[in-house]
Amino acid sequence: MIEIRALIRFFDTGFVLKILILVMFFSILPIVEVYIYIFLANKIRTYLMISTLTGSSLLGLVISYLSIKSRIKTIKIHINEGEYPENEFHSLAGIFLASFLLITPGIVGDLIGLIILFPGINRKTGLLLTHPIEDKIIDLYEYMKLYELS
């Protein structure tokens, strides 16, 4: 549920400007992608380019699944040992973002996703993503402790 404090921030013009700049930043990515597609279409056949993009998405799906599966296994081991796996939760969030970028077609997204998959980078990215909901992650940990995880 959305908190009142989050909604009040939308009445701060500085916050709104930051959101709009962020949206503009993310709109640059598709423009760069289209430029790369046009450039590649002139160099290689269109069908080869489409199959390459589809293949990279499929490969991203496999890499994402294996990375997430491994991180979840590590989290479960820590929880079964009674340890709070804070860094693993952050890494998992970073891996989810990298997975989103790897699965969606696009060269730039794939490169950013691969960079985020590096252990230190995915942990820091995940920390940025999970910082606002840190208390909910602790609640999740407490909930997961109640059940035996295999």
C-alpha cells in the first residue's frame, strides 16, 4: 500500500523534476537501440539481426534463471543456519534488475545487464533498489525463518 509520505513527495516540484529527468534518461535508451538496429540492418541481413536479438534474449533467460536459482539457494542456506543474509538479498534484487535487462531485447540493455551481474555491482545495485523497503525485507527474513526451507 502506498504511504502518504510517498504521495506528498509528488507535490514537491524538485522531486517531480527529478522524476521527469529520470524518465527522459530512460527514453534515451530506446533511441540508442533504434540507432544500433538501423546501423546493424545496413551491415547484416534483417533476419539475422532479429534472430540474434531473439537468441540473446533466450540466453539472457538461461543466465538469469541460473543466477537467481544460485542466489536463492545461498539465501536459504544462510537462513537455515540462522544468519540474516542481507548482502544476498541485495544481490538478488540486483540480479532481478539484470535479468529484466537481459531478457528484454536490445544490445544496450544486454550490456548493462551483464555489467550488473558482476557480484559487487549487483550488490550495490540491489542495495539502491531495496533501501526503501529494508524493513519489509527483514520481515520477509523473519517469515522465512519460521518455515524450513529446502
